[in-house]
Amino acid sequence: MNGWERTLEIYRPEMAEKKTDLTVGQFLEAVKQTADIDPVTLESYAKSFRKIVADSMGIESGNTRFDYKGGGHAEWLNKVHAVKLRALTPERIQRWKKSFLAKAKVDPVSQRRARVSVNSFLRQARSLFSEKKVLLHLGAIELPDPLPFARINFEQEPDKRYKKTFNVRQLIQKAALELSAAEPEQFKIFLLAVGAGLRKKEIDLLQWDAFRWKERTVRVEASEHHDLKTEGSAADVAIEPELVKIFRGFRARATSDFVIESERPAKIAGYQYYRAEKHFNGLIAWLERNGVKSEKPLHTLRKEFGSEICARHGIYAASRLLRHADIATTSEYYVDSRARITASIGRLLKGAKSSKSNIIPLDLARRNTVAKRSKHA
């Protein structure tokens, strides 16, 4: 007779409060329970949102924030989660944005990074209030009006199109000489990124049965260990004969079902977890030492792959091989041009021979010449 709201007030007051006056923690829990968002992606959104909340409300976030064992992180988290959602007005968020940008140095590079960073935080945090993926599923829960990110504009960012900053041909040959024998796992990662355009998670969990040796392809598909970024991410990616031969050699000596050997097990986690973390970090350090200066050196190899395909075969081929959700995504990062015809990656690997290993095949022309001489002798 009194209605559901009154019943909640009498028997479950905590639910009544949750319905009408949520804290940040209660909101995030509700989203976690109902939203159509991958758990790892959701946690990434939540981290950005917590940063904005903490900065906006003046909650200290020094080094103790990262003290997971001593309780510092839990204490910081409790303070953030206790903030009332209604306190995060668009005006407060706007002040946070202006303050974030004002802290950047005045040089163009720092200003560019600040604009990219603030947009990234805003974009991810705002995704927690997506009408289709979140709000539609929250039921009777009432949110502040206006929502925290209403009327908040993104900063204008520089052109996102990929620009080459190093000689990828020289880098491939140097990797063949320095990594193939000394750091074989790093070399495999390098080849899968620059030669097949695979993403980090795809490389980490790639298994040997993904190779179709006769077809010279690598099959990227969902598995028991991970899902794909999008439905369009599933595909058979063609690789060159030289790469097939190299990976056949690695396969003959493999001790695991996974292409990248690692002592860490594969597991599904609610955070970014990589079984081959050690090898990724080692390769990233090597890339940085060899001129790959970017925030994500490993992902830059995938961009080089896309750039080469786009230059030689056009943007539609690049979009297909990069397995983007749509051509618009590819167009953001690459210019459609087939004017520059260059040597393939496979040709660069021919003749690059490690002093400690014969894993890299000799140039076919040289072998044919030797064979002819032997025959006439």
C-alpha cells in the first residue's frame, strides 16, 4: 500500500539511500553489476573516473595511493568512494579540466600531451555514463541531473595520423641480428607486431595451432583465455614465407602451446595481465634504445605494419589487416596512398644472420648461386 520506495525506507534503508543519493563507490558497484562493458575495460574507465573525483575533491593522491600492502591504497579508495555522486557537477569537472591543463609546461610537446591526456581521462570516465551500455541497465537508480560530464567539451587534439620517426627496415635487420638468438621470445613478439600487426594481448595468448603453415596465415580468434577487442578482430592474417620459416624453426623447439614462452600462467583477470610481461618489457626497453620514441613503443610496431600496408595497398587493405571495427578508425591514423612502393619485411630478413644462430634464412639468391657453382664444379 505504501509503495516500494516506502518499503525500502522501512526495511532496507541502505537500498533506499543507494537509489536516490549514491556515493561514487555505490555507483561504480551498480555499474559493475549491470553494465554491458568488459570487466577489464570497465576497470580502466573506473580508474580515470576515480582520478577525476580525487583531484576535483582535493583528496590527496601521493605515493601512499599505490601502497597496496600497507593499506594506503585501500584508504585512498575509501575516501574516493565515499564522495557523493551529486557533488560532481559539470562545473566542478570543468574546473578540474582547466586545472589539469594549467599544470602542463608551456612548451608545445607538453601542451600536446596534456590535451591528449585530459581527453583520455574524460573520454573513459564519461563512458561510465553511456546511455546504451550503462544507464539503460541501472533500473530505478536515480542519477544527478545534469550528469557529471554534461556539456564538458574535449580539447582539440593534434593530427592523429601516424608519422614515421625511425627507419623500420634498419630496425628489422638489427632485431634479426641482436634478438633472434639472444632474446628469442622478444624476437617473436617483434615479428608478430611488425610483420602481422597483432596487438599485445593477441601476441601474449597466441598459440601454435593458430599458424596455418600451408596457407601462410595466422588465425586470430577468441579462445578460452581471452576475448577479442571487437568481433571484427577475428581474421586470418597473411604472413610472408620468410616469417613462416622462422616460426617453423621456433615451433620445432617449443616447450609450450603458447608461441611466447613464459613461466607465468595464462589467466583471466579483472586488470591488465600479461603472461609474457617480462619479455614485453625487455623488448620495449630494446625498442627505446634503438630510436622508437613513443608512449607505446610496442604498439608503434603495429602502426608501422599498418602504415606499410596502407602505403603499398591502400587504406581498405590496411583496415582489413589491422582488423579495425570500421574504415573510419583506420582513416584517423593513416593516409590512403599507394604511391610509395617499398621492399617487403620478408626481404629485409633474408641475409640477416645472427652470429650465434642460423635461425634467419640465408638469401635465396646466394644459395642458388652456390648450388649452380657446385653443379658445374
